[in-house]
Amino acid sequence: MSSSYRHYLGVAVFVLLASLLLLTAKTAQANPRYAAIVIDVESGDVLHAANPDATRYPASLTKMMTLYMLFEAIEDGSMHLHQPLPVSAQAAAMPASKLWLSAGSSITVEEAILALVVRSANDVAVVVAEALGGSERNFGNMMTQRARELGMNATQFRNASGLPNNEQVTTARDMATLSIRVMQDFPQYYHYFSTQSFTYRGTTHTSHNRLVRNYPGADGLKTGFIRASGFNVATSAIRDNRRVVSVVMGGFTAASRDAHMSDLLDRGYARLNMLQRGDWIAQADVFGDNMDLPAAQPASAAPATQLASVEPASSSGSLQASRSESGTRSTFQSEMGAEMGSADDPIRDLIARADSPQASGTWAVQVGAFNNADQARSLASRAADQLASQLRDVRVSVAETQDEKRVFRARLVDLQENDAHSACRSLRATGMDCMVVAHY
């Protein structure tokens, strides 16, 4: 393959990535519950991010933490896979999704693992919580403490299932951290997350996680849903020996969430391939973000009903069907009418901010992010020259991030929103990549 062909291919792929950024910006405005992150596990590079540190409800992604705590107990010898766990009346009374356990009965540890992964069973989550913490309330405190030790500083747990609780919150970044730590710390148990069905007392249960069935290379993790959160999913995939972890939160439907996740993974791998080749266009990082992944450590012991993970039936029976339907992906960006939560919903401030109009002149066109300020200024100036006839008073800005990793963002600032979008379209027509961002 010639160098010129690779160059133009790289430009084309990066333009596609920039288009995704514009779509996710619109998504955040249309759906204030939306958040997403895509991470290359080997390097910690953030391949995509949208509201990654915004407060969100985890729903049944919570059960990944419940399982993490259970895996720790198995490894420290306080639990074993064939150990029976007693079912209390409180556990049996939990709302669906559930295994319909009877008070006074028991379930083995391995059956509990499968029930949490495949069925997302809320009654089983309480069984595990009571076995490890004495009570679900105490177990919630244990989960939060362990989450802090794992670096999940924005996460707070109040129950083991993910059922609605206004104080049970997280972020997409924290859920990605948890996903990675599950794989790093317990590779011997990670295979459970790819399980698609299991049979318990004569009844076969099928997984809600269609991505594992339908996305090439996807091999596990978890879905989640309550009305307040929307449709969440954490997915890990491996391709060409490179593992990527992605989290999507706040989907309007299971099908649109899965289609969007597939799109993010596809584009994440496209960008990762460019980075591996050392392609300059991929190194012009529009995110300027890197995730400081904690090093893997030996596991140590750590002291009208809304449903968690009962996903309404999709109009499409499979991801492939949903991806072939005309407009499925645009549905994720534009579908309106999602429930906005109750008056005591702690995310209501976020929703109110998303609905409020932006002040004039607070938009910018970002044309790249570099580790060298002169490179950033040069590209921003070139973009300004390209737009001289279109924007007479455009101002160049090179803003340095405050992170440990120094990144200089090349921007044209002080624009009206419509002018910013028009300018970006003009730049793309000349082959220059760009994205429209809010600038304060």
C-alpha cells in the first residue's frame, strides 16, 4: 500500500471519527442521560469520550461490583464455588428481574454468579450481599469503600442490584475502570461474563447482552436498565490482540444503545489501528485524554415498580437486524420523549442545563490537539486563514489542559453556534478535520 494511499485513508477515517464527535455532541443535548467512553486497555488511551465524568445511575452495571466482591471472597477462601448461600425473606421479595428464589432455599455461589451475569437477578444480588456483608445496606458501604480503593472516586453504592436509589451514582469512566479491574484482577472468572444462557431448576435463562452474541470480538460484561438511567452497557472486545473496553449510558432503547456501542467500537478500533501505524492524523488527538489505569494487583479481602435490567423487548431480534434498519443509529441521537425523572432526581440539574440556551459567542471550532503549542498554533492559524473570507473577526486560541499530560488544543473561538458549524463544514470541505465545541 503506497504512503499516499495510506495518508488519504487515514484522513478519511479521521473525518469519520470527527463526525462521530459531532453526533455525540448533539446526543448530549437531546439526551442529558447520555455518556460514553472507549478505552484501549493496553495503553490507557481514551479513544472516545462524551460526558465520561458526568453523574449517572449505574442500574444493573452495579452487579459487576457485586461480582467483583464475590470473586475476592472466593480468592481469599471465605467462599467457594459450590458453597450454598441461604435465601432470606428480604432477598426473595426483591422485584424482577429475578430468579424467583423461595425464602429458606439456597443457591450455590457458582449459580449465583451465572444468575447475576445472565439473568441480572435482583434476588440473587441480595443473597450475595447478605452472605458477604450481613445486610445489603452494610454491603453497599463495603462496595463503596472498595470502589474508592480501585480509583472509582465518583461512585457510591447503596444496594447490590442497581435498583433505583437516588444516592447510587457513578460515571462512565468509573464503570470502565471497574470493567477493566474485573478482567485484570480475576481473569480466571472473566469467562462467566460471556455466558449467554444457563439453566436453573429446569428453566433456561437467556442473557440480555446481545452484543456478546452479535459484535465480532465482544466477549463479555454487563447491561443495565432502570427508567431513571436509560439503557446502559459495558462491553469488552478484542481484535488483533488489542482489547478495548467501552461504556455507553443513557440509551433510549436496547437496540439503539447496542447499535451505538457497535459504532463506537468500530471507530475506536479504526483510530487504534491508525495510532499503531504512527499515522500523524490519529496523533492529532481531538480528546486530549488518557486514562490512568490502576496496575493489576492481587485480589485482597474487603471488609409502579422500576426494574433493574429488565430490558423491554427490542423491535429487532438481533443487533444485525437493528443495524440494517434505516435510521437506527440516528434514532440514538434524535429520538426524543425519554422520561426525565422525578422531581427528586439528582440529575435534574444536568437536564435543566442541557435544556437552557447557550450564551452567544461561546462556541469554538477545534482543529486538533497536540503535545506542542507551536504545532497547535500553526494549525489554528492555517484554519483561520482558510476562513478569512467567511469569518472576519475569528480569533485563534491555543488552550493547555490542566492534566499531567500536557495537551494544547487548537481552536478558533468566540463564535456563534451556527457560525461555528458552518466554519467546520467549510474546513472539512478543504480536507481539514474539525469539531464544534462549547468554549467558555
